[in-house]
Amino acid sequence: MDRQIVYPGQILPETALLQMAKDAMIGSAKLAAAMLGTSTIANGFAVTPTGPASLQIVVAPGEIYAMANVDSLAFSTLPADTTHSILKQGIMLDGVTLSCPAPTTTGQSINYLVQVTYQDQDSTPVLLPYYNSANPALPYSGMGNNGLTQNTSRKGVAIVQVKAGASAATGSQVTPAPDSGYVGLFVATVAYGQTTITSGNITQYAGAPLLPSGVLQSIQGGNTTYALDTGAVNACAATFFQRLQRWLTG
């Protein structure tokens, strides 16, 4: 991992502090990619009915790991870097409640897809003090004393949405595909006349890239076992490493 060098008495430019944060992000991203790979993976985001039950669902906190540009926009005075991509972590610390209204046509149902994506978000605007060379005791309010706030944080966030499928005769309704950049996690099915969503209406989306548990638990449980397909067309062939069958002391 890269590190910045500073010296006693040095006047520290803002680029050094920015580069420190960037270096730490890249180092963490490379470690995450070595452990998880570079395909999008989600952890958490369990979907449950509201309490009391309603036509809404609650998505629990979670994280998404997805490839993204190092910086699509300038990071303060550091230029954007769209040449390199790294595995970024998007965090959702608080659960969200999403609405899934029932269809309005008798005998029909709708499948609602819960989908998630990664996004960089510049946030926490603050009116910052700036050095005033004419009167150092009276700092400027904002850059050049312009009185404008500036964002002070670049967050990696997980954006969760619900996407409604087309209303169709119950049993023939289709779950919509995730939007570009999103991955599907769960599906909530709501029928005409339904007034509440129960746990029986919620299923995991086929192919949802969810970690079954934490990384350590997944490894110990054999959930991360995989192998490359080396077979011919329409004939899968793969060699798997076997799990430990028994434990020995020592």
C-alpha cells in the first residue's frame, strides 16, 4: 500500500492529506478484491415485513462491494481518475422502508424487485474558514470569502430501490430485471386485494450475489467453494476441492 512522506517543519499541502485518504482506500480495495473477487457482492440487506404488517417492506442495513472508478470526479484538488477501477464498498447504515402497492386489477399480481447499487456521494456541506492574508485574525468565510458551503466528505454508499414489474394474471407475473448498474436481491409479490405483505410473500431473487453469512463463516461452511467449468458445450465439468471431513488436534 502506498504511503505519503512528510517532514518536520514542512508546510503540508492539502494534496498530501487527500492522497493519504486515497491511498488507504485503494489499499483496502485491493485487499477486498483479493478476498472477494471483482464481481459485485452484497452483504446484509435482509427484507422483512413492517411491524405491524402493511404494503411496505423493510430493507435492513448492508454493504455492497462493486467495481467503480477510483474517482469519477475530482477529489478536491486531486484530479478525477477514470482510468483505474477498484472494488469499492458502499454502506447503508440504516434500514429503509419501501412501498409495494397492490395491483388494481382483479386476479392480478405484481413482483417487486429490491435492487441495490454502489454510488460515490459528496456530502456534509460546511461553510469553511479560509486564510485571509490581509488580516490573518479574521478568516474568510468560504473560498475567497464567497460565503458558499463546500462538501467535506466523499461517501461510498449503497443505494436501495424497489422496482415494480408489470401487473399480470397471478402466477404469470414476471420479476423485472435489475436496472443497469444494479443487482437484484429480493422479490416481494403482492396480489390484488392484498392489504399486508407477510414473510411468505418475500423470496430471494434468483442469482442474488449475497454472501450467505460473514466471510469467515462462509469459508468454514464451504459456501465459497467454486470451480471453473472445463466441459464442452452443454456438458459441465468441474473439479472441486473437498471440504475437511474431520478435525485433528495439533
